[in-house]
Amino acid sequence: MPVEVARLKGDCDVALIKDAMDREGVVIIEDFFSKEWLDRYNGEVQPLIDNHHRTYTGVETFDEFLGHKTVRLQGLAAKTPSFIDALIDPRLLAVMDHMLLPLCTDYILSAGELIEIRQNETAQRLHTDNNSWPTPLQHLGSLCVNAMVALTDYTAENGATLVIPGSHQWSKGHLPDPGEITPAEMPAGSVALFTGETIHAGGTSTVDGIRRGLSISYCAGWLRPVENHYLNLTHDQVKAMPKRAQQILGWDVYDGTPRGNGVLGYYEMGNPQDLFA
């Protein structure tokens, strides 16, 4: 029998999402974001996609991983105002509290990325998001949690993210059998949550059209994030945001003292929040 991803409804109790994440390492919540937010976000990001020009790193393996027929955009907190609504959605943050606070006293945004897969794109290699950081840290557990928001329908034919439920509990180096890999098919407005230890990959697109998603990845607050948000945002932009968004974007100290650790992220020997006083 083909493996299936755990599936919940958008109005479900958050406790069910936490339980599915603990058990499976991945869960799809349908109708998570409203049609109004979906239309608004797609409208904000469309001009950026229209004006996108692909750049290459020159590292063949990495360029292949990013995809030759995939549009990727970052800096979304500065470029698409509705990104902030998703970033601090209280249901998402309740899951992040559950998954990440065992490792840290607070978490930050690792990366916010628009990923639009187009026809004839090939599947990524299978990977975990934990691999963004040095190997010695990876035994600690899930260093990050990813929320993949479906901005269009995700199907097996248009490149839906491939996931391996339960792989968050595997030992490092354990490879999946083909029957353990399944596409995270979901309608627009859904979100697929998966841990930093869950094996996954962008899928293959064999049909005309696009598969557009918004990846919001949160990580332990003492890690260096994948995306450098400080270069994308001005102080005035951050000042206008809700305080919780400021904190998740890194404009706050990381206070490790409740666990006997130190403080990270000083600004002039004070708190970056002082900039907004």
C-alpha cells in the first residue's frame, strides 16, 4: 500500500498538528490560509516573479539542486507585506513552540522563500533541512521546522514536494525505498509542515503550468539563519512590524540565561529592540 501523508483540516485543534508532527515528522493541513490571503499574496508576489532573472552560483551541484526551471525569491518580508501575516500566524507559532523550544529559548526565521516549479523541472535530490548546519549539531534533533504553503494546487504531476513520513526518526544515512516516498499533494491554501530531520525534495513537473509555494522555515535562535534578513530590511520597515515579527526576524537578543547560557545578538551592548523605542 502506498504511504500517505497525515492530513488535517484547517479548523483542527493545534494539538492534533503537534501530535502528527511528533509521530510522522510531516503533516498537511488543508484550508489553512484563507482565499483572501492567498489572492492577496499571489498578487503581491506576481510582479516579482514576472521580473525575475535567474542567477547561478557557478557550483554545478548546487545550481542543479536549486533547479534550472524553478523561480526562487527571497527577501519576502520586505517585498511582500502579507508574508508577515503568515510568519506570525498563531497556529504556526504554536507548532514552532512545541517543536523548537526544547532546543532553544526562542526561534528565528531561517529562510522565507518563494519557490515556483515550472514544466520539465526535475526532482531535487532527497535531503533534510538540518543539513544546512554543521554535522556535529545534527544529533541534537530538528534544528528547524519548515512550513510549505501551497500558493497553487500541489499535484504529483506538477512537482509537489516529495516527503518520507517517519523519516525524522531514522538514523543518519538511512535511505528510503521508493515505496516510502510520496508527493505532498494539496490544494492551494494548504500548508505542509515538516521537521528539519524529515527527508524531502522538490518533485518533478511533467505538465504545463506552475507549482508555486511559499517556504517559511524557522530555526533555533542560536543558529545562523540560511537567509540574511538584515540585508533585505530597513529599520523603518522593521519598526512598522508587530513586535513578534521583529523578534522572529532577528531584531532582538537571544537570551540563553534561563538555560545557563549567554546572550547573543547585542546591538551597541544593548538590545536591537532599542532601535524602535
